[in-house]
Amino acid sequence: MTHATPVVLVIGNTSTADTLSDLTALAFDAADRLRLHAVVAVGMEHNVDDYAGVVLDPSWLDSTSAAVLGAEAMERDMCVMTPEELHATFEPTRACTHCGAVRPSARPRLIGGTWTPSVCGGCAQASAVHRSLAHAA
Ligand SMILES: [Zn+2]
């Protein structure tokens, strides 16, 4: 699987509904703060080479598939950060990454299992945005 846009892979233990929910929230934060697409790694059907970077949740060692992916990511010369580094280094996006307006409704949207960078409600509703987001840098 290849991506037209930089996508961040969030790696951690997804074996229970609770931990999956935590990682989904972390992926939301990653998409918002990094202004990139973000997806939670579920299972091992991911190639870390396809991703722009990795957010490694501390739970990654609790899961075999996450441990394998995490180890692969660390072997690469790629950006790997912890949730603490994400939150300490990057501020939440307050503006829509599509129209640029500062709107409270600007937040990542979940499309096909991938969080988009933050967009406002109006832009999220325009189906054209989905196409343009897919080609955004
Ligand atoms: Zn907008």
C-alpha cells in the first residue's frame, strides 16, 4: 500500500477495545498536531516504509504485532516519536488546513480509517475536499 500524501503510523497495543480507543485518540492528536494524515496500525498489514513517521505509544511492547512494527520503525532512519514528544513539540491546529479559517470546528476527520489533518465543518462537508486532501502536500 502506498500513499499519495505523508501519513503517520500510530503503533501500540490494539488488542482490546479500550487500548484501540486510546490509540485512535492518539492518531487524532497526531493528525491534528502534525497536520498530516494518521492511521492506527492494526495487525501487521503495514509496511513502515510507506509512512512519513511513527508515533510509538508506550503500549507497543504489549502487542506482538505492534512490537514487530515498532522494531522495524526504529531500524529505519525515520521519524519515531513518543506521545509525550508529540504533545510537547507540536501545538494543536486551530485553523482549517483546507480553507485556512480559524474555526472551533476545525479537527481531523476519519475517512476510511485514516484521520485527515484538521479541517472545518464546511470543508469537511464538501466532498471535493476529500479529493483535494488526498493530494495535499
Ligand atoms: Zn475550512
